[in-house]
Amino acid sequence: MRVRTALVLLALLLAAALSLPAQKAVSDNLIFDQVRIRLVADVDVKGNNLRIGVSGGVVTLQGNVESEKALKKAEKLTKRVKGVKSVVNQLRIVKP
């Protein structure tokens, strides 16, 4: 009787665990790739020369942009990437 109760309890726990939504962590490499794609593709940011660092979901942006608009947009685009926890924006505005 104890074995049967234990098996039923184990089956219920397993079923409950399988029904929970999977919370997969997004890797820093994937975050880096997604941020790079967004920043390079944006006409305001022109992110080809920006340096991007990612550690534990925290993204650091470094380099020069041409305007305040580009600086803010780079941060906004970065924050939209899945897995980004925060953005350290160290971009500088340098007029062309």
C-alpha cells in the first residue's frame, strides 16, 4: 500500500512539473547576436562600430553615435531584446 501511494504521489508531482511553463534562460551569446542585428540594421543608430558586451543578461553599449536620438534609440532597441535584464549605456555623441 505504501509503494502504491508513493507511486501515485510521484506521478502527480511529475505531471505537475511537466505542466509548468518552461522558463528557459536566454544565453548571453544569443542576446549579443540579437542586439548586434538590431543596432546594425537601424538607420539612426548605424551600429557597425559599436562595442557590445553581455554578462548575465546585462548589456553594455560602448562607442560613438551621431545624435541624442541615436543614443536613446540604441538603448531602446537593446532593451526590447528577449533576455536583456538591463542596459549600461556608455555611448557618446560625436558629431560627424
